[in-house]
Amino acid sequence: MALFDRSNRTVFRDHVVNPLPEAGFLEMTVPDRPRSRLQSYRVTPTRPRLAGTPPEGEIT
């Protein structure tokens, strides 16, 4: 949270973590139970490319 200059856990979740699955960068490990205590996230294998980054396989 400190990396993103956030001190409030709820605000961090709402402004940083929640938009990532919606944008296709992360997926839930337990999608049927989003409030599970075992919930965590993993990077999607087909995540979108960030603006300004080279396509995969391209060496800069």
C-alpha cells in the first residue's frame, strides 16, 4: 500500500485492487466467492499490454 501512497485499506482496495480484474490484469482464485477469506489474485495469462511497453517477444 505504501508503494501507491495509500494508508487506508478500503480506499486501496477500491481504487487500486478492484479495477485490476475489471481491466483484465488479474483474476480471482475463487471467483464464486469474492469475499472468501481464502481469496487471492493471480496475473492473467493474456493480460492486456500497458501503454508504452513493447509487445511480448520484442527486444528493446
